[in-house]
Amino acid sequence: MPTKAPTEAPTKAPVLDDVSKAIIEQLQQDGRRSYGSIGKVVGLSEAAVRQRVQRMLDSGVMQIVAVTDPMQVGFPREAMVGITVSGDIEQVAEHLERLSEVNYLVICAGGFDILAEVLAEDDDHLLTVINDQIRSLPGVLRAEAFVYLKLRKQIYTWGTR
């Protein structure tokens, strides 16, 4: 009788110590902060900070990116689109991931199966994305758009406490 191969253990997220969390907090305040100045705050050498940052980048724990204001770079229309799916949610999500207008995508529980944040150049562009690219996907039963009128808060200094 053939034996089954052992199943792979689920990968666990890396556990961050207080120093790594402090490094992340420093970079969240200013992603261009030097490793030397971070080292002074967290009590490590510049080289040790560089190594820790590289490990966190390589493992996917964090990214260092430039964050833009969509209104200032030609995308004044933003909306969160709640999507209800019939069938394979992952398959619909894979299609949505490929849309350049989608900048945030989550599979969720509740009133919608998927939430997709969409950036558009104007109302016509938003309508095209929702009608032609989202609602037309096989398995999409419903797509409800919540158009952003004013952004009141957007922070990136979370995740370490």
C-alpha cells in the first residue's frame, strides 16, 4: 500500500523582536532615514541595522516604497468596490489582481466576498473599470462601488504594536 507524503507544515510568520519593530517604526516615519541614525535610536551599529532591514525585506515582512497621493498624480477618482462572487473566489481575485487600476485587494467575510480599491482618471474611467473589467468577469454576481469623496486619514505607521 503506497504511503502518503508528509504534508508541508504551514509557514509561520517571522516573529519580530522589539529591536526589529523599532527599526520598522523608524522607517515608517521616514523611509529614507539612514541606517546609522536608526542604529543610534535602536542601539545597533549601522551594519547590524542594514542586515536586519535586508532580512525583513527578503522575507517579505516589510517593503520600503514611495507612497503617492493619487489625486496629485492623475487619479482623482477612487472607489472601494465590494464584489459578490458565485463559485471560486480565488479565481475572480486572480483576474482582479491583474487590473492595473486595482491597488488594494482582499478576500473577506461579510457582505462581500472581495473588496477592491480602484484608482481612476475620472468617472468615465471608473465606470469602464467597474462595468467592463469587473462586472464582466465570470463568477461576479454583483459589484457595488463606494466612491471616495474625501480622504480623511491614511497612515502607514501600524503593524508593530
